[in-house]
Amino acid sequence: MIMQLNNKNNAVIVYQSNSLHGAIRTPSDKSISHRALILGALCLGETTIKNLLLSEDVINTAEALRQFGANIIINKDGECKICGIGIGGLLQPEKNIYLGNSGTSARLLIGLMSSCEVVVKFEGDESLSKRPMDRVLSPLQKVGLEILEDNDRKLPLTLRGAAMPVPIDHQLTIPSAQVKTALMLSALNISGTSIIIEPIKTRDHTENLLKLFDADITINKNSDGYDVIKINGQVKLTPQQIDIPGDPSSAAFFIVAGLIKPNSKLKITNVMTNPTRAHFIDVLNRMGANIKIDRTYSKCGEDVCDLEVTSSELNGIIIKKEEAPFLIDEFLILAVAAAYAKGTSKFYGLSELRVKESNRFEAIVNMLSSSGVSCRNIGDDIVIDGNGEVIGGSEIKTNLDHRTAMASFILGLNAHNKIRIDDISPINTSFPGFTQLYTQIGGSFKS
């Protein structure tokens, strides 16, 4: 089901391209695909999901849910049927659960099993095995999760879920939708009311989907203005028919491509505009981008639109620290936009980038500096001095990070000299078909 790249060593050379033209459809949203699979597996009855993202990360989540007892059938067009196991119905897996590169899968599934009496060993690839899991493990230990084998709180981890889980009362200390979702998934199987307080709002797909699946969830503001999420557990979920909207984080790469390549015009359809995910469009508009909404519609309780993108002269931008949680997956491609912009850009509060699929903080500095762009870091901030052009002539190491690979493609799109990317295979974790779309609209590269 995964589209493979025809390249033995997975390295490519990106050349300066001609202007870009055409219409492309944004691939389905990865975050919602993970969550829809999990909630469908917690229903009794059949849930149908249309346009499930057929990426390696999502397929790993589906396989893990099969090991927990769900019957999941996915066809090549991304239509998925799930016969679920019900709240608290997780079966004991017969083997270790391997999650590849997917931090989302790991953290969400740890939350899911934490309030069920099962023992699970989670494993991942080299990249995932370096990512911190303590941010979910510590609050879930208060629920009753036990750590049987600890690898410095990183994968591989062997965990036992709570036989008598305790309701959650937790205020998030890190703005992380994955941690928030892990706690909410745990709460679904805990008798009583769990309370999760979120001082800094993060993507809210889980909340939206829980309402869609008829979970007993309320969200209000406290006196400090924080979101207070309350979930009454052990309430039966209702099977649904879901159509997954497009992933704005994936669309961002082609939006920036259309902006930085002169004389280009692209139509990009199926872009979800959830306010917690589409803030990067506001940032690009502040830089002077010509992005127009062609039409709007709705999928899966989320706003969706089609966009027309026209090449633009971009200007430097200041991104404040409080904006960072809404841009965590877009900073790499926004750094490319800043490289091609005129003037200085300053990105504040990027510490969370250091613990993504790779150290994306270092990836931004290395990618731009090696390509002739003045880029430096000051603590957790990055400063980019753009002059409207990129020299290129660099070799970029992706360090198993799909977004670094895709951002490097776009960086090389209008660079004076070719850029070599050492390994593009990680792109399949989130955006199978990326290279085909890149060439379809006029991008140039060779293996």
C-alpha cells in the first residue's frame, strides 16, 4: 500500500526548476488518520474511514490496533473498515509492537493501553528510539501505568497498563497535542471524571473527534483562561463514517514552492484550515504571500478549502514564542520561505524542535547555512538573513526526518546550484507520492 521510491541508495540531486504550474490534491491528514483509527477501534460496530493516509506511520498504528484485537481492512484507495473492540476491550498482544518512525503512534498508543490490563513492549526505528517518552509516561504513571523495562524512558519500553486506573487530574507543562491526546485516550477507560488542563492551546483534532464519536467530553475555560477538558470515562463510543481532510502540514511544502519560484501558479485542493494547524498560512500572508481561498467546505467536523498560490516577493518575518506551538511542523518549510525572502526573519521559542523526528532546530541551521544563507541561532531562537536568493551547492543530511527531506527539495527548487539530499526514503512516513507531485508541477531532480 505504500508507494516506494525507485532509488537504491535513496539520495537525490535537486536542480533549479522552471516555473511551477498545475493543480494538486493535498494528502490526507496524518494526525486525524491516527486518531480516527484509534477511536474507530474503540467502538463496538463498524466504522468506515474514507481517504485514510496510507503512510508508513499510519499503517504502523493500524497494525498495532490489529494486535490489540481490532479487525481493520484497508484497501489501496485509502478506504478503511474497522470492527472495533470497545472501550477497555484491548487484547493482550501476541508480539512486540513495532512503530517505525512514528512518535505519534508511540505516544497515543501508550496512552490507549495505560488504563487497560495488558503488557506491551513498544519498539521503533533508530530515530524513534531517541525520542523522549517521559512526557507521557510520568503523568500516566499517576493513572497506574507501570514501567517494566525502562530504556532511559525511550523506546524500546515494556509497559503494563493499570488494572484499576485512577482518574486523571493533570495540568500540561509542555504544549503537546500528543501528550494531551494520550491522557484523553487513557481517560476513556477510567471510571469517573478525568480533568486535563491546557495552558497553551495545541491542535484539537482529538477533542473534535471525541465529540463526533459521542464521548462524554466538555471543554471550558478556567479563571486563568486555560482550557479545562473533562472526560467521563467508560462511556460507549458510536461508530462513524469519516472522510479525512487534507493535511495542512503537507500542503505547506507546495504552498511555499509556488511562492518562491517566479512566474508560478498552483491550485492546491483539500487543505484543512483548523485554526490550530493553518497558522502558517497567516505567517506567509504576513510575509507578503499571494494566497487566495478558492472555495471552502467541511470534512470530519473540520473546515477545508482549496487555495490558489501565486509566486510572490516575500519579506522577513518575526514569529513570536507564543506562536511556536501552532507551527511546530511547519518551521522547516517556513525557514525555506525566510531564506528566499528579503530581510531578516526571527523565529522565537523553538526548543521543541530539538525533540522531533530529528533535531529540527539543528536541521534548519545546517540546511540553510550550508546552502549559502546567513542563519544562526541564539539560544532557542533562529535568525535568518534573507536576500531573495539561495546559492545552494550543498549536501543535506536528513537524519531520517521526512520534513527535512521535503524542505530540502523546496530549498533546491530555485537555488543557483544543485542541492544533494542524502536520503529521501523517510518521506514515505507522511507523504507517499511527494516526488511524483513535485515533478508533476515542474520540479526537477534526479536520483
